[in-house]
Amino acid sequence: MEDFLRDIRKDKQKLIAVVVAFAVIVYVDVSFVLKGQVKALSVTKANVAKLNTDIQAVKRDVAIVQQNQSKEKSNLKIKKLVSEGELLSLLEQVSRIAKDNAVRVSQINPQKAARPPEKAGQKQSAFISVLIKLDLNCNYHNLGTFINDIENSEYAVSCEDIRIVPDSSSGARERVMLTLKTYVKS
């Protein structure tokens, strides 16, 4: 029996040593390792929250950009190129736009550019540039809206040259020599 008690005491001492060693290991783990892991976890959690808000902001921005692109596509008008037979209707439209903007047209003079000579091996261009020279009498603001309406019309027309001379006989009105440019399908 004494041997048994001695074994239990020795075993108790071993058991206490194991329990103390385990307690030290748990204390070291909690104090150093787990504390560092909890700190890193809180930093990671904050980073994840910031990234989630950034992702939501990017999604909103992408939706706005896509919405604006769809608006731009719907506002984009395809301009028509004039055929030789439609040149007269283009001149009539210019005249109508001038009348709508209180611009008096003294003269309209369309001038086709000479067709460039054919070069060996090159295909002839299907378009000829046409300059439309206009003599106008109007005030400055009406001229601006006239040019804007011309350039926003259904036909591909641009303002090539403009000369404005004050008209002494009519006060606030100006004499304008305007050159418009378009291309005609031949």
C-alpha cells in the first residue's frame, strides 16, 4: 500500500507538473499568440469593411457611367450625306433654317470641288466636297443660332469659313459671308 501511495504522490506531482505546464502554455498562447491574432483580425475586418464600401461606390459609379453612355448613344444622331439629287433639298433646308432664325439670305452659291485625278492602282473616291457660299444679313446672335441649327441638322454640314462685316445701313445687323462644307455622294 505504501508503494501505491508513493506512486499516487509521484503521479500527483507529475500530474501537477503537466497541469502547470499546460497552464503556462495556455497563458503564453492567450497573452502573445492569440492577442496578436485578434489584433490582426480586427485590422483585417476594418479593411474588409472599407473594401466593401469601395466596391459599392464603384458599382454605383459604373451604373452611372452606363446610364450616361446609353443616353449619349440615344442622343447620337447619324448624319446623312447628300447625294447629287438631294443637293437642292439641302439648299432649301439651309434657306428654311435661315428664315426661322431671322437671317436674310442674299445669295446661295454651291461650288463642287474638282474631282481629284485618278491615280493608277487607287480607287476613285465616292465623295466630292461641296462648298456652299452664303451672303447673309443678320444680327450676331441670330447668326450663332443659325450656324448651330445648320450643324445640328440631319445633313452632315460644317462651317468652313466666316467673315463678318458691320452693315452701317442697318444698325445692329451684320453682313456675313459664310462658307459651309458638305460632301456629296457621286
